[in-house]
Amino acid sequence: MSFKNTFINGAEGLFKSDSLTQIQKIVLRFVVVGLVFYAFAVIEGMLMRIYAVDSIPFISTDQYFAILTAHPLVGIFGSTYALVFGAFLFLTPYLMKKPLYSVKLANWALILLTSGVLLFWIAGFISHYAPLYTLYWPLPADFSQFSVWGGTFFILGIAILMVGTLFFIINIFKTIVYTPEGWEKQPAAALFGSAIGYTGLKNMFAKKENKKEHLVPLPVAAIARGTVDMVLNTGIILFTGVLILVFMLASILGFDLKETAIDALLYKNWFWWGLDLIADGLVLIFVAGTWYLLATMITGKKLFMQNIARAALLLELVVSWTVWSHHLLSDQAQPAILKVLSGEMVTAFELITQGLAFFIVLATLWSARPLKMTNPLKFLLGGLLGFALAVPAGIMQADVGLNRILHNTQWIVGPHVHVAVLVGLTMTLYAAVYILFPIVTNGAKLYSQKLANIHFWFHLIGGIGMGAFMGMAGLNGMLRRTLYLDGEFNTYMILAAISGSLLLIAFLVFFYNIVMSIGLKGVIGIFTPSKLSTKELLPE
Amino acid sequence: MVDSNLVLWGQTIAYTFYCLVIILVMAWFAYKITKTGKGNKVKPALFYTFVGFLTVLGVSLHIITYNTIPWTPVDLNRGDYTPDKTFEITVANHEFFLPAEKLVIDCNDLVLFDVTSNDLTYGFGVFREDNSMVFQMQVVPGHRNDILWQFDNPGIYTIRSTEYSGPRGIFMILKDAVEVLPCEGS
């Protein structure tokens, strides 16, 4: 096939968008949106890497901090949430062997997520609103540095995104428990109990003959438990957004609520509790669940120690509710008991829960030797390595003594955050994309294996390299969320920027490979209505 | 008190060693699973040993640091100590207000920095001349933000905000604001 023909019709013309069901189209729309927002995040990241070395003429300092604010939000909510929503809206019904509860709700989740992210991104871009991704601007909000109108639209975007998230949550839980039309009545309460871990917990204390079987497959249990954290953090972010919006609307109407300030430390605790449900909650649970699914799909074998794996998912959920204080180890007014118990000891459990998931996946893969080094397998191993590097880095900084010299340095955001997100999480998601690609496209063929290999190595080396150089800068005292105008850490920042450019190249190679696989016609076809009226996941 | 540079050096060595080991283990694993081999089944005993090892590791890290990093017990029990010197510092409108132009400290003195914010959340960090960090803490409005520190290395130090407080925060630097006098006998 000629280049032009492949570009228009995809590799060997195998991808036919007309053959896609409604749900396949929604999943692929989520993937496209997720990848476009990933491109936003990577380009923003690259601009910031260059800016950390030297200023860029067309970017002011205010714009830089607006990018710094939008970057993690676009990365997590715009890209990761979109990919996760798409994957789980497909996998939950696929593994439960029943149709998705509502196609309409799934479509609305996509529309709200996309429009919410675009709205806050544009608001930040135009107004330079930059209280940073936590939104935790100790109330009362500071309007001397930021436009109140910019902030209002920014928060509105976040709120719209959170409503879309709620639609996703409802769809997932309803899909697990509902009875499809014409089916025998499903045991909703028992299904719900199995999904969130109540059945497993009861089994631990029941006699052998009274133990109940798990009604929900293990990856669905992971999806459900991670979604519990999503419910909680969505509520907190929504509430916090409304709270900030009250201050902003008051300011627009000419009232100053400064004197009614909410306690800054209480607010920090509240917000970190909610936000940590993403970083130390649903991300870790979803990732563990995805690892388990990938390991069983790659090997075709049962998961090693699967009952322990199921119990660990519940433990991880409980742990995620109690670890927030590691973000406040440098807050001197935070009670010492919270620093030691929640900040240090409970946080150390994440080493155990993630380590346990790591071991279970490796043991499952080992049991199926010899395996072919396919794209899903190599990206899964990359994802495992990412967390093996990033989790211990996190445990080290979650120490009262070490936090005193690591907090808010590049160490936090390098070896911990970026290695966890870019190498651990993103490579796991890429593994899922590669393994689900032929299923959701009805047998489309990947355009080039060579490009997939380049994607893998550039992403892995770029991600680890960037984290390492940022970490070295952090250990030498370089702070995050600031600028060094005299180039004090330029050696590390230049090396981090070179590593970052590998990540950008990796993404461009991957994007090109995917577009060439399904063709321009196919990309457009994903966004046209499905010709199949079936609610089934796959065409009959 | 052990210098924080020494602690950072120890951490760098330990973490770098760990990274190299885990990367090599994963490379070895990736190679081995593509080959046939005996003993495909992993024994549960190995799994439980691994979980036990992680438990010991997770808990012992904090016990070790509590007993080896001198500022940790001082920090957690700072009410029990009497400082040799106290500096009351205020922060407002993105500016530090020190009690004197330069904070002069005798070598080995236990110093209390008591920092109050009148508006936003800031950070308070002390840095060496090579830009490496001695220590830092958050400065939260409406709360007491105090830290005890013993300086046993003479020199000139810079104060810098370690928390993002908007674009104006990048200028919150007081160069050479702290001087630790030479130690006796040195």
C-alpha cells in the first residue's frame, strides 16, 4: 500500500469504522481525547523544561506559572481520566459479560470531561490563573495576583469535569449491579458487596462452609474499589470548587470575604485528604487491577495468589483514606501523632500493597514461561519498573526527618511524581491500549512494530532519565514551583530537558503509528454515529 | 548535629544503589520469561517472605531515621528543648521581615525560628552558598510555625521561601541573611 493510501485508509485497510458498535466508538473517542490531552501535557511539559533552563521570549513568568497549573490537571484529568474512563467503560461490561448500563451516560461523561478540561485550560491560558493544581490556595483566595474572572471560569471547568466524572461513576456501579432487559433478576446487593470488598471481608471471618463465592471478577473489583475513592475525591473537589467560587463571586459583587477566612491548616488537611485519594488511592488501585488483568490476558493463566490480591485491593482502599498527612510533614502546626501515624506508618503500607501487587504480577508471568515479548508485555514490565522506582522514593520523602530536606524540592516531582505517572502509570495504560487495540477496533493491525519499539525505549529512557536528573537537582537543593533566574541548576535542567524531548518524540512516534494503523478516514469515522443499534459491546 | 548534607549524601547512595539493582532485576526477569526453564511455579513461602521483608523495611526506615537523623526527635519534641536563641520572623505581602538585618548565630547554638505569616501560605528555608538546602518548613497563616535547628558549620546562609505563593513568590530570597560564627577551637 502506498503511504497516501495507508494514511487515508489505515494499515492494510483493515480498520472499518462502520463495523464499530456504539460502545466501541465511545471507547475510541475517549482514547482520542485522552491522547490529544496527553499531547497538550507533553508539549506543556517540554516548554517548562526549556523555561527551567532559560526564559522563552513569548512566555511571560505569569504564563509559565499558568502552564505549571494547567499541566498536571490536563495530564491527570484530561488524559489519564479519559483513557481510564474509556478502558473501564469497555472492560466492566466485557468482564461482567453484560451490556453497559447507559451509552448515553458514557457519551455525556466524554462531553463533560472534554469541555471541562478545555474550559479550565483556556481560562488559565488567557487569564494566567495559577493557584496551582491543588486549587489549594489557602482561603481567602488571593485576588491581587490573579483575575477573579479567570479563576471563576477555571473553577467552572473543574466543576463540569467533576460532573462528567460522576456520570462515569454511576455508569460503572450501575453496570455491575443492574439487570439488563430480558435477563433473570441480578442480585444487586451481593454484586455490590463483592465489588467493593464486603464479601471478601466477611469471608475472612466466616467458617469454610459459609464462605461466599466472589460474584465479580478481580479486575472489576479493582475498578469498583478505585471508583469508591473517585466518588470521595470528586465530592471533595466539587465542594472545594464551590467554596472557592463563593469567594470569587463575592469579590465580583464587591464583597471581600477575607475576614471570614477558613483556617488554612484545616483547609490543607481537608484538601489533601481528598486529593490524595487520587494519587495514593484510585491510581494505585486502578493500576494494580490493570496489572492483574494484563497478566492474566498475556499469560492466559489464573492470577497467582488471587485471594490475597483481592484482599490487598481492599487494604489499599482503606490505606488511601488514611495517608494524607504525609503531605503535611513540614507543617509545624500539624499534630505530631498525625505526622507519625498517618504520614509515616500508614504510608509505609503502600510499599507493602504495591510491592505485593508487583510480586503477584511477576509470579503470574513467570508461571507462563516462555512468553513472547509483545508490546503489552514490554509496556507492562515498564509500568512495573516505574512503580518499583517511584514508590520507594515516595516512602523516603514520607519520613519526618527526610521530609525536612526534601519537601517541595525537585526530588518530589522528579523520581516520585513523574516516574510514577509517566513510567509507572502511563506505560501501564499503553500496555492496556496495545492489548485492547485489536479488540476494540475489530482486528485493525498495528502499522509498524519498529515504531512501537521506538515508542517503548524512548518513553522508558526519557521518563526515568527526566526523573533522575530532576531528583539529582532536588537533592542539591533545587525547589519545585519556582524559577532560578541565574541558572543555578542548569546542568541538571538541560539533561532533564533532553530526557523530556525523548518523551515527546516517543509520543509523536506512537501517535503517528496509531493514525497510520486506523487511517484518517478511521479517525473521522470514530466520531460519526454508529450504524449498529445493538447495545452489545462487540458486533455479533 | 549531623549536617543535612551528609544525610542527603547517604540517601543518594542508598537510592542510586537500589535503582541500579531493581533495573537489573527487571532486565534479567524480562530476559528470563522469554526462555523455557524449570520451576515455573512460585512457592507461596517466597511470596510471604517478600511481604514480610517489605513490612520490616517500611517500618524500620522510620525507626532508623528517628535514631540517626538528629533533628527528627528534636522536631517532634521541640517543646522539651530550651533554645539558645530565638528569631521571630514575619512574612507578609511576599516579603520576609527579620528582627535584624543579619541573623548572627554562634556555632552549635540551638536556634528557634518562629515564623508568622500575615496573609498567605509561604515556606521558610535556609540554604547554603552552593544553593543546597539546610532545612525548610511551611509557614501557614493563623498558626505557629517554629523550627529548632543547631548549626555546627560556620558560614553564610540564604533564606528563601520554599512554598509557591504565586509568581511573586520567586523573589522571596534574602541572600546572606544568616551568619554562623566560627566554632570555638576551629
